[in-house]
Amino acid sequence: MLNHGDGNLSGLSLHKFILVGFEGGLETQATLFTVFLTLYVVTVLGNLTMIVVITLDARLHSPMYFFLKNLSFLDLCYSSVIAPKALTTFFSSTKVITFAGCATQLFFFSLMATTEAFLLAVMAYDRFMAICSPLRYPVTMCPSACARLVLGTYCGGCLNSIIQTSLTFRLPFCNSHRIDHFFCDVPPLLRIACANTALNELVMFGICGLIIVGTTLVVLISYGYITVTILRMRSGTGRHKVFSTCGSHMTAVSLFYGTVFVMYAQPGAVESMEQGKVVSVFYTLVIPMLNPLIYSLRNKDVKEALRRLGQKHAAT
């Protein structure tokens, strides 16, 4: 309970937060529940399908699809960190999340989202090697090298997650226990802290900005070389196939980096929670739902693999 006299929280409240979520009456909450549930179900089905198809179809056992399978796994995981808890709070009268639960949610969300940012850069580098250095590609992107690259993305994500989570939950939360968001994230948590958060904001903007700028440079440089190589191709069919594959990746990169930049890499992010909620829905649920569609609908190999899997299932 709140102590209204001095604005502090009692000992019990220090162990719990309230996720305010979205404003509105029962009808609004029911609509949002339906939207969230639909997005999450499609996300789970789409990403599980990609993982299963890539795993079962031997023709897709290549570095590009190895990274794509890991991207689907990340999308599945970090949407699952957010959506189930958000769904339970729509019709809950308390909307409570424990202190430990909040810290755990922030840690794993930050881990998965940061890892995905690094993985998208690795995928751009993979396409650069495949198109610009095809003779060296089998050696450079051998299975052990691919595994090390993926492991590196998780290490980078884990490091950022540890920094963000530890710095955030070292703050005293005595002004309020109401988190103006539908999940535990750094910006809304900083708003309810009763200490100077300048260092936390500097670290968040600095690290997130560095990650976004660094990975974006890798993507832009890789696709700069890829574009030059494509334009030199004489085969129109080969050029169209490369453009189709790279176009899918660039679409995914633009959607993810754009929304993350709006939320975390600009100073105004902490001040605008209402805008932040909408942006957060986009990158926690909409983008993970769209990625399998982007890569399957624009990728001939994936569509053929889905067809072969369907025919095999029908035959049995």
C-alpha cells in the first residue's frame, strides 16, 4: 500500500509493481486482449513453422537459414517474455508483477532484443560474404564459424542485459509502484525511481545508440558492397533472386532498428510513455509476427520447402 503522507511505499509494496497497461474501459481492454492474443498466436505459429521447416528440410541447411532459424527462435522467445503476462493483466483487477518477476522480464527481454540487433548485422555480413566472396564463403562461413557468430550475439546481448537490469534495479522505487507500461522496461521504471537517473539514462542512450549505430553501419556497408556486386551481374534471373533475398532482410532490419531507435536511442524516449507503449507493441509483437511472413513470402526456397513438407505430410 502507498503511504500518501510522504509518498513512500511500505515494505510490502517494495516487492511488487503494478503494470498500468493501456487506459480504457472493459470494452477497450477486451479489444486489446483480442489484438494481443491474435498477434501472439500468429507469432508463435509463424516462427515455430520457420524453425521446423528449416530443421527438417536438408536443402535449407546453409548458413543463411541457420541464422534465420535463430532469428525465429529469438522472435518467439522475446515475444513470449512479454505477451503472456500482458494478456493476464487486461482483465486483472490488481495487475501486479513481483519485483523479482519484473527484473526477470526486463533481463530476458533486453537479452533477446539486443541479441536480435547483433544477429541482424551478422545476417547482413553473411549475405555480403555469399554474394561478394562466393569462393571464400564455404570456408569463412563454415558451421563452426556460424556457431561462434551466433554465440557472440548472445554474449553481447547478455552483457547489455546485465548492465541495464543491474543499474535499473539498484535504484530506489519510493515515489510510486505503478509502472506506466504493459511490461517492465527501462524507461518507465526510470520514471518511478526516487533517485537521480541521469547515469541510467546516459548508459541506456549510450549503449543502445552504440549498438544501433554499430550494427547499422555493418548492415549499410555490407549492402553497399552487395548492391555494387548485383549491378555488375549479367544474369537478370540471378540479380532478381539476390534482390529478393536481400530485400527481405533489409525490410526486417529497417522495421526493427527503426522502432528500437525511436524507443531507446533518443533522449525524448523516457518522457513519452504513451508513444512508447504503441512503439513497444510494434517491436515486441508486430515485428516478430511479420518476420516469418517477410522471409517466407519473398523467399522461393522457403516456399518450396513448405510445399515439400506439406506434400510429405499429405502422403503419410
